[in-house]
Amino acid sequence: MAQVTEQQILDALKAVQDPDTGKDVVSAGMVSGLVIKDGNVAFALEVDPQRGPKLEPMRKQAEKTVHAMDGILSVSVVLTAETTPGQTPQPQQMQGGHAGGQSTGHGSGKDMIPGIPGIKHIIAVASGKGGVGKSTVSVNLALALALDGHKVGMMDADIYGPSQPRMMGLSGQPKTNDGETLEPMENYGVKVMSMGFLIPDDTPMIWRGPMVMSAIQQLLRDVNWGELDVLVVDMPPGTGDAQLTMAQQVPLAGAVIVSTPQDISLLDARKGLNMFRKVEVPVLGIIENMSYFACPSCGHRSEIFSHGGARKEADRLGVDFLGEIPLDIEIRETSDGGHPIVVSKPDSENAKVFRQIAERVWAKLEASEAKAMPKILVQ
Ligand code: ADP
């Protein structure tokens, strides 16, 4: 069947009118970020934030119109708020199809992820601060999901210190077949894209806000991910504006927060949680990393950092506790050496901890997909 073209979709959309102005959505310049892939179509309709809720019928009509066309398998349309020229973009306002068609559209389920048809779930692995093992957890979680038979990709959004290439034992540069999209690198059955592949190790980069967003959008959207069950996004550490904007602009099905027990009050973890709540991304749960010390010679378990804080805090905050990972030299050596524990010793106790966490995460994703409903995120 011939692939439907952008022009054919725009022609069809001329039948959809803005109820307030009577103008069609194409002439009014509202359509942005149109992406077509194998019969899956996604785009955004840029609207005035105040009118968002009222325009849901228009959004639905646009979806129905495209769906009725020949050769269309799925359509997802989201309403996004436009940034008024000259206005300093606030995180909540940096929506719209300006950088490769980004738009907001949280929620799980293939049809809910605008711009990246073919990816079923995108999850973020986040932490309130650096050095808590967020990247180690991302990598082992992605590998454990792949070991369970899922099609997995991993995006290293930690552009300040990309560590995925090293942890995944990958080097070199990604190729492009069409001059536009990059082919992800691959190892241990997981597809990976990282800024670490694109800039040399010794290049100090100073990232400014808008650059962060466009880099992340490119890593996400200008990559030929193919069909994925889950894309694990290793977030930049912290909870600043860049992270908030990112949490909002990447169509996340959920987030996992990594914390260590040293931070007894888990203030940082709480900030992470609030950040995702603010942008309506469901928090799938908290993971306590470096939870206790497992002695490599005698196997004795020492709880040197008042272990258990994250579990209690998760309870208090009403979030699920996904598991505790020991502080173990084996975990460090294997991931830093490019052979993460989940693939180098899949039957070890340490690998089992990650595999159980992966199972819990997957079950939650499937459960949330079942009840996902379209949402308008215009504020
Ligand atoms: P982040 O991404 O939060 O900055 P990393 O994943 O890069 O943190 O981890 C920081 C360092 O701690 C790395 O050297 C990593 O191998 C090590 N590390 C992480 N988790 C553990 C663990 N559970 N046991 C031992 N070392 C760990």
C-alpha cells in the first residue's frame, strides 16, 4: 500500500475547523510536528492555552479525519500551547513543534505518544542529584527488560556526563542511512543513542537551556528506533528547569526515581517526585541504590547507611517502592567495564535484584496502558 503523504494529510485536515474563528486548522497554521511512519501518524495542534479544554472536540475531529484515510493505522493528535514570540519560554510553555515536532502527550500506550510511533512506552530514570547510580540502574534495568524478551532502547539524556556508551561497551559513531535519521548503536540486544557518540570525550560542552531541549529532541526523534516495547531514558540528574522541561516534552509513560539511603530525609528524591507530578507523569516508584553493603568475601550484609529510608519514604509519599540494590563492587566493576551485571552474570543475586525491579516496572507499564486515557496538557 502506498505510504500516505504529508500533503494528503494536510488536505484532509482542511475539513477541520477551529470552532471560534471558523478557519480550518491548516490555514490557521495550527498543525505542527507532523510525523508519518508506516501508517502511524502523529501531530500537534497549537492552540491558545486558555482555549485548550474547549478545543477537545476539534482535536478529536482531527484525529477521526486522518484515521478515516486509506492506509492509516493509528493517529495521535495533541493540543499544545504555543510560545508567544518575545516571551521568555517557561517550561510549561515550551511546547509546540519547533524542534523536530515535539509536543506533549503524556500517558502510556502507543497511540498516546505523539511523534514517535512504534515506541510503546517511554520511561524516565531520574534522580534528585548526581552520583546516586542513576545510569547504572538505567543500563541494568534496560538490559533486564531485554532479557525478559522485550524490545528495548535506551536514550542517554544525561548530556552533561553521558556514561551509557562506556557502560554498554559501545564506541564509534552512529551511522545514517538517509542523511536525516541516525541509526542507534546496539549491544546486548539493546539499542542506544547518546550524546557521548556524537561529541568527543574531551570536548567540554556548555549547555544552555534551549540547546538542551533541542539536543534531547534530536536524540529522541531523529533516531531510527524502529519498533520498541520500551525506551528507557537516562535523565540528567537534578530537578532544575531543564529537567522539568524535559519531563514535560518527552512523552513519558512513567518515571522511576533512584535514591540512596544516605540522604535520609530523601529531600532530593522528593523534589524529583514533585517535578513529575507537576507535569502529570506517573511515578512508577522509587529504587534505593547502594542500599546495603554485601561483603564480597563472606556475603554478610551491612546496613551502613541506615538502609530502608527510601522504602519508608515511598510509603509516606504514597509511591511504590520498586526494590533495593546493594552496594557491591561487582555492580560497579561490571557496569563501568562495559559488561553490566545483568548480562555478565544474569543469574547472580545482584542481577536478580535488577531483574525483579524490571518485572515490577513492566507490570506497572502494562497496567497503566490498560487505563490510559487521552489527556490535554495545555495549561
Ligand atoms: P549517576 O548516573 O547517578 O551519576 P552512576 O550510575 O554513574 O551515577 O554511578 C556512579 C558510580 O557509582 C559509578 O562508578 C557506578 O559504577 C557506581 N555504582 C552505582 N551503583 C552502584 C552499586 N549499587 N554498587 C556499587 N557501585 C555502584
